[in-house]
Amino acid sequence: MKYKEELGNIKFIKNLKKKFLQQRRSQTNLDDYKIKKKIKLSFRGQCREPYKCSLCKDYFIKFVTTLCSHSFCKKCLFESHLVNQQNCPICKFVFSDELLIPTLSVDEQLQIILKDNKEYQIKLQNFKIWNQNLKIQVLEIDMKLDVLDKANKWCEGKIKQIKYNRKGQAIYITVNYEKKSKDYDEMINTSSNRLAPFGMYTQYQNIVSEKNDIKEIQRIGQVQSRILFVYTHNNSFHYPIQGRNDRFSGIFRIL
């Protein structure tokens, strides 16, 4: 009786396995597999638009994905952040560069496909040089550097202390933030993406800030001119009076 039960269980398992394999080998699953295989082969043959950066409109170089699932070249995203701070260029989602997700499989696949593309290979070499320049080569006390604070804004900092491991390698540094509003210290790992050579980010942010100030002054000047025109027109005057292009002036003078 015991052997009959064991044989029955074995037969049941075999029938279950057979049924499962029949479902896996059904025509619909086979068609899906053929479609996926065809897509994969077409990708190997040539890169399509989905494998191009939406910013530079060219093939990805150092493919990175943001938390909002948008993909860019690392350098393109870097240059975009100099203007738009830490926002996604597509959906404006705010995130830190530390949370970027690299995808080595895409980089490797593109390098295999475009190994004979001279233009791509030159851009790849230029990126490697540029990426190397983002790293701080030497750390010294009182040395200035760019630091990404917890508010995702690049600011100037100064090294106050360096902590070494047993091999004499710098592993942590204490950075003093040189801000007008706040002055505080923070310990940061030397391999962190929050550290960059002095001026790498902050000099661009200052340039962008100055350009934005000029645009804001021009915009306010235009608004003042329109307001004065409407005001004088309603008071039976038919000529516009130009306002002062001064963003700090809140008084409109009627001449």
C-alpha cells in the first residue's frame, strides 16, 4: 500500500511537470520569444533612437539613469545641472548626483557596436579625460574645493582635517562650508561624488547666476514699462514712460 502511494505521487508529479512544460512551450510564448529575439538582434545590428541621449541627440557615453527613470550621458547631465541645479532635464524631478544609476551593460554594448565609429571613439576618449579631471588628485589641509551640500547646492569649502587608514590612504576629510549665511563642518568620504576640484561647479554656477540676474533685471524693466504705459494711457496720456531697469527699485516714477 505504501509503495502504491509513492508511485501515485511520482506519477502526479510527472503529469504536473508535463502539463507545465506544455504551457511553457505554447505557441503564444514562442511568438513572444521570437519577437524579443528579433528586437535584440536589431539592436545589435544598429543603435536606434532609444539608445541616444535626449540632450546631445547622440549615442550614450557613460550611460546613467536617474531615480525618475530618465537616461542621459553623464557629461550631458553634468552640464544641465550647472544651469538647472539638481533637476531632471525632462520631468524636473530633484535628485542628487550620488543617486545616479550607472548601467555598464549599455556602455559595453555600445562600445562593441560602435568600435569602428571613429567619432564615437574620440568622444569616448575625451570623456575619460574629462571624467578624470572631476576627481581631486591631492588632498591638503586648508585646500579649497567644491562641495555639494545637503540642500543639493554646490558651494565652496575648505579642508580642515584629513583622516587616513592604516595604509596611509585618505578615507575621510572634514570640510568647512564657506557660506555667507552658515558656517559649519561636515565629515565626507574621499570617494564621494559630493567632492570636486575647486571651481569645477561653483565657477559655472556664478556665471549662470549672473546671467539669470541680467535676465531678471531686463524682465522687471519690461514689466515696469508695461505698467507705466497702462497707467498713463488710462490717465489720458498716449505715450509710454520707460521704467528704471533696477530690480531693487519698487517705486515707479511718473514723469
